[in-house]
Amino acid sequence: MKKVLSLIMVGLVAGSMWTSSSQAGETYVSGNIGIVWMNDIEFQDNWTDDDDRFELGTDSGIALTGALGYDFGTYRAEIELGYQANDIASWTETDPGDNDPAEDSTGDVSLVSLMLNGAYDIDLEGVEIYPFAGIGAAFISFDDASLCFSNSDEFRSKDAVALAYQIGAGVTLPVGDNVMVDARYRYFATGDFSFDKPDANSNIESHSAMLGLRVGI
């Protein structure tokens, strides 16, 4: 459901934005840094049994984004490059009826994203608030992580590519000529991705609180 809502929002923002493209605007660059919290990453592991499931729990991590965009006045469009990384803290078997406690785990999960975003700016007497949405691709890396029920080194580092989408909201405050401080919340998620060795599939969801600058050029 979240995927459907986010894709609808992207379409509405993009459609409205391009119909307003005749308005004068300006190019801008932006950069943000913040804290990211990943939801537990649940895998279905088919290596030993079709019903085997486990999840990886993570610590809070770092999120970075940089974007090049165009401000049409009320609407904005941008291309965004993002990075987020979290240390893996726990491994838990989640088969139905299994009550084993979580085990400490090691490794990390990181992803690089390339997104096309749309935003709608609402001016509140100098302060702007905005909802935004985006769609693109995520390049996901697990490093030294327990990715199946086997502890073999063959299964500890894997890469994957998946569809990615995001929705969120932010507030901006001007602090100089063409310079604005930007604070935002972002929900980010990927579509399903899979590995062949081990035979496992999952997806990633995260929440970020970020602070940065937007500069007109």
C-alpha cells in the first residue's frame, strides 16, 4: 500500500510540475546529512527449507543526500544521489512458532540511491514547508553479514539492485541570498531483491531525520 501511495504522489507532483514549467525559476543544489533508522530486514531463506525465515536488526546509522534541481516557483524537480549505512546488531530466526532469542551479529548494510524527486512548496510568510516524493534505484551492499542459516564466508557479503521510492516532508528557512536551511523527514524503501547464493529475498525500509542547505545557483 505504501508503494502504491508513493507512486501516485510522484505522478501527481511530476504532472503538476511539468504543467507549470512555463514559470520562471532557478537551478539549485542541496546537501543533507542525518540519522537513519532501518526497519528489521526480514529474509526468506530457501537454502535449507522454503519456510526458513530470519531477520537482521540494525543500529542507527548515517544518511547523506546531494541533489541538483530546478525550482519552478511552487514546484521543484531534482535528481538526487543518496547514501545510507547501518551496522548490523542482531540475527533472529523468525519461523512461525520459533521463540529463540536474538543473537548478536556483525557486519553492515549500506545502499547508494539515485532518485528523481518532486516537491510542492507551501510559503508560510518566509518559512516554507513541503511534501516530496521520489522514485529511482538502490544499489544495496551487505558486508560481513550473516545472510543465511549457514555461517560460511561464501554467504556473508552480497550486493543487489532494487527499485527504490521515498516520501517525506520538510521545512526550509532562508538564511541568506539564495541560501536556505532545510530540515526534513524521509521514509525510504526498496522493492524486493534477492540473492542466488544464498537463495534468499528481502526488502529494505528506513526512516531518516536530516538537516542541510539548499543554495540557488
